[in-house]
Amino acid sequence: MSKLLNATSFETMESVIEVLQQPWATRALLASSMVGVMCGILGCFIVLRNMALVGDAIAHAILPGVVFAFMLVGQSALGFFAGAVIAGLVMAVGITWIQQKVTTKNDAAIGIVFTAMFSIGVIGISSINRRPGVHLDLKDFLFGNVLGVSNEDLYLTLGVLIYVLISVILFYRYLFATTFQPIIAQTMGISVQTIHYFLMLMLAFAVVASLRTVGVILVVAMLITPASTALLLSNQLRKVLVIAGAIGLLSAILGLILAIIFETTPGPAMAIVATILYLVAVLFAPEKGLVFKFFRKQQLQKRIRLEDIIKQSHRLEERGELSLAALLEKLEFGETRLNNHLRELRTKKYVEKNSLNLTPSGRKIAEKMIRAHRLWETYLVEKMGLSEHQIHEDAEKYEHLLSEELLDEVDYHLGYPTTDPHGSPIPSRRKLLLSQLAVKQVAVITHKQISNIISAKLWDLGILPEMPIELKAKQNGTISVKQEERVVEVPLDLAEAVSVKTV
């Protein structure tokens, strides 16, 4: 059976290679590849600007331009290109005019313009086909006819691809700025509207170049799906552009090969391949994929359970009530899972081997959890205005998620409280502050402070991080410090927030 399958697969590959060696198939492969790369790259800006509907609109709105070009110059790729581009620009101007001059929602304006223009195109094709000896197939424009690509179509697609690539490279900074920060781009002197129309022009070019391969309906899939897939795989725009182009290329090539194997329409096959690649990314993308999120969630839940065991063990140990039964009563999972977690905690040396008592490392984690819990309760009461009975459940949740840096900043803004709203003591982080240095003691300012505001204030005073500093004197409200040959007066409230380390 396996030999039969291998023989069949080999014969299939041979037949595909034989077909691809035909001139028409070579032209189809080249055109599809160029369209895949072009649409993938351009689609990134379309997706990031929430312009997917605009891309769909332009794809439909170019139909009347194609029809009028056919009436004037007949079956000409260059004529179709010119007519379609003009129609796309008319649509872009019409949508913008309605959005700015009429009280109509943006998506409604797009729908009004493109449906009207598409309808005009369909009526035009119907009128042309009634003439004797003239036939303009609407299906080829809607779904493409990649197998009928001519040399003229190939040269046109290559020209558009080169134009799009050069434009993106030359105007990358302008496209980047107007995509992510249009207001800042405007203040920098960049015309956001001009870049918008420029993008519309490139989009119109891309749609026209895709007419033969995937058609005006499926070009939206090649614009949107590879770009959406790339955005799942990376957060850096340069990498996203490269990945989207590669996915568009792969979708076009595999789609054409599958269309040859299964004797189906190439355009829809390319769109299906692009969708399959998107679904694979949805599942397995390194950071945003569902599988990765599932395992990350499982790891977080496990970490929360381990931290809960450590925290409850510490509390019970302080009261002299630590036992397996007492732990089970405090926790929300069974004895089997508790024993498994205890074995892991003993392996990590957070719990002593032959007892339930915490090691010094385990107590350190427990104190961090208690500090986070009580600081967050204090913040909710003092800064958010909640009452004491409203805060415990929220603190139980966020004590596992708050980083040391964020806790230090909360501690600073609260004025370093010693007790929480219930009167329980808040453990300190036990870090050394500038105000705690003794006279003539030497230390260095740590590079990372609890807030950028603290770093900025030190910079204003001319005090640099990671350089020796000596405390010279303490006065009422200020302390004197010496760094290199300069003596600087530091306000006491600032010194109480500055982290230092001894040398």
C-alpha cells in the first residue's frame, strides 16, 4: 500500500513539474508569485490602518474603470490598468469627501461608494456583452484567470511590484509614522492625507495587477490574510513586511500547484492556502498563538498554586499551626496535587526536605507575596477609595502579577506605609536607600530606580548612576553627597526614594 502511495505521489509530482514547464504555466507562476509578494507587503499597512474594508472597496470599485477602458481601447492590459487606477482614485476621493463633508459614518461611506461603482461596472459589462461579437467575462475579473496571463500582464505586474517595493523602501519612515502616530507625524510636518492618498494609489495598482491572478474578489484575501499572519508572528514592522511577503509568495505558489493537482481554480486555491497558513499561525505562533497561550496560562496557574502554598505555609508556620491538613484547608486543590507541588518546592529548595517548613529562599518569596498583597490593599483604599471589605479578593489575584519594580513604585507613591488597612505589618523589600547611608559611607546609585521621575531628578542634580557617591552630611530636610569633586544637596524626600548599593 505504501509503495502504491509513493508511486502515485511521484507520478503526481512529475505531472506538476511537466505542467509548470509549459509557457503559460510559467507565466502564471511568475505572475502569482509577484502578486503574492506585493499584496503581502502592502497588506501590512492596510491591516494596521484598519483599512481592510477600503481594500475590498477599491477591488470592487475598479470594475467600471476596466469597463470604460475596454470600450475605449479594447482588450489591453495597459488600458485596463489606466482605467482601473482612475476608478480607484475616484473612489478614494469620493469616500474621503463623504467622510469629511457629510455626517455619514466611515464604513457607511465606503459601502455607499463602492457598491454604486461596482454596480455601474456590472451594468457596463452587461451592456457590452449584448453587442454582437463582443464578450467581456465578468467571472474572470471577479475570480481571476491566472492561466490566461499574457506577457503584457506579466510586464505590468513586474512594474507594479517594483513600484510598490521602491515606494515602501523610500517612504518607509513616512508610512510608519502615519500608521502608528498620525498626530505626531502631522506635527513633524508630514502630510497624513497625502500619505493616505499615496497608499490608496499603491493599493489601486496592486489590485489592478492582481486582476488576472486572483480577481477583484479574492485580492482582498491576498492583501489581508498574509499580513494578518505576519502580525501574529512578529511585532516589528520591518520583520512583519518580510514575513508577509514570504507568506504571500508561498500562498501563491502552493495555491497554483494545488490548483494544478486538483484541477480547480487557482485564485480560490491561493486564498485557501493563505487562510490555512493563518490558522497555523493562530495555533502555533510563538507568543500570540493559542497553543502558546494555553501553555503559558498553565504555567501561570501552576506558579500561582506554588506561591499560594508558600504564602499559606509561612502564615501557618508563624502561628505554629503548619500541617498538611491545615494547608489543605487553606488551599483550593486536593492532597495529590499538593504533594506533587511540595515535591517540586523541595526540589527548588523552597521547602525543607523532611518537613513542611520553608527554607530562607521560600520565606523570601512568602514575604514578597505578603508585601504585594498588603501594598495593593493599601493602594486600593488610599488611592482608589475602596472600603476594607472590598479589597481582599482583588489583592489575592494581583499579588501574583505585580513585579518588584511596580511594587517599589506603589510603595513610593504611598509614602512607604508600614501597615495595611487591616493594621497588619507590610514587609519591607530590605533595599538600601540613599537616606539610610551613614556619614562618610560610600555607595553607588543603582541604574534602575523605582520610577523614571527619580532618575530624571537625579540627572537634573548632576548625580550619575553606577558612579561612587559619598554621604558628607545630613541636615534638616536635605543631605549632602559628593560625587567626583562636586558636593550636591539632595532633598530628603528624594533621598528616601533613591536606591543605592554599597561598594
